Amino acid sequence: MSRIDLTAANVTVEAADGSPRIILHPTTLTLTEQRIAVIGANGSGKSTLLRLLNGLVLPSAGAVSVDGLDTAASGREVRQRVGFVFTDPLSQLVMPTPLEDLELSLRRSHPSARDRRSAALAVLNGYGLADLAQNSVYELSGGERQLVALATVLAVEPRVLVLDEPSTLLDLRNTKLLRQLLAGLEQQVILSTHDLDLALDCTRVLVVDGGQIVFDGPAPDAVQHYRGMCS
């Protein structure tokens, strides 16, 4: 399985509006486990922490590195290694159909339009989405959209997959399908979630509260700690 050195060194994130509000307090982490979850209440800083990992958010102080590459100085190279899946797939799917979105993802690795289309169809087929290749993304169910978004990210073979609350818009059947898919990936997976069963699939879980990591440990212990906070 793929692993990568993800390190945050005394990282702080301040509000972008110029106010003195701290979104993420000084944080130092090294993330090497194959499956890591981040849990906490809405607004706790989970999404900010995840977005630091591929340079979608840059630290106000400190540094984040991926295999020795600084996310601020080498954002493009970092994002080639770390793929990011957003909570709402419609914020990620920018083309009219799944096929066109896959072709967009594959434009660098497959310069030939014919090869690119064949590769895109193969990816969709691998995820059971071939019949939806030419459908409008707006006609797809939430689960289908999430699978297409995942496919577009995984098509470029990142070494790390970061997912921000991937099961939020999914029903029970599609959440089960997502869990099965993630369990079979070779990539290192780091995700934020409110689904504690999904968190329990992971080896390590971080509990975030008020912009700080208040617990960091094995999944059962972290979930128990979080349940205690919420009781």
C-alpha cells in the first residue's frame, strides 16, 4: 500500500477576513497511517486541517510538507500526490457529463483525444458507471455523483486521497458502498466525517474541537472520547 510523509510543523491558520480569529491553533502532526479519520463538530476546524494537506489552504504560520515538498512553495507538485474530494461533488464536477469530467482529469496523462476517451471509459467501467458516461451530472443521484467525483480524482493515481465528509449526502446503501470502496484502495486515505462507523474503519482518529486537536489515537478510543464530549 502507498504511504507518504505528511507533516504539519507548528501550523496556525488565521481567518482570511483580517479578524484576529484563529481557525486552527498551533498544530504539529505527522500522518503516516494508512487510514486516518478526523472527527468533530461543524466549525471545529476539520475541513481546514484537511485542506492544508494539499495546499487548498495555506498556513498563516508554520509549514506543511508532503514528501519534503512545502505546500506553499510547491502546490502543483503536492496536488499531484494528494487528491482531494469535496463534500458536495457538484462543487468538483465541472463538465456536463461524467465522461467529459474523466477526460478533463486525464488530459495530461493521455494527450491523444482517442486514448483519453478510452481511458476515461475504462475508469467509469471500473466503478460501474459506464452506463452513466453521457448522462448530465445533474441527473445523477447523490451516490452516483460522489462515485464520479472519486473516480475523477483517483484516475490520476494520487498517492494520498483526502475526503471532506464524503458520506454527508449519501443514503445508507451508498454509504456502505463508499466504505467498501475506500477499504479496497491502495492509497493512504485521510477523511473527515460525522459518521462514527466510517471513522471506526480507520486506524488513527483525530478529534478536533475549537480549532485544536484534543485527542489523537486509535479509532475506538477516539470515538469514545468524542462521544463523551457530546454527552
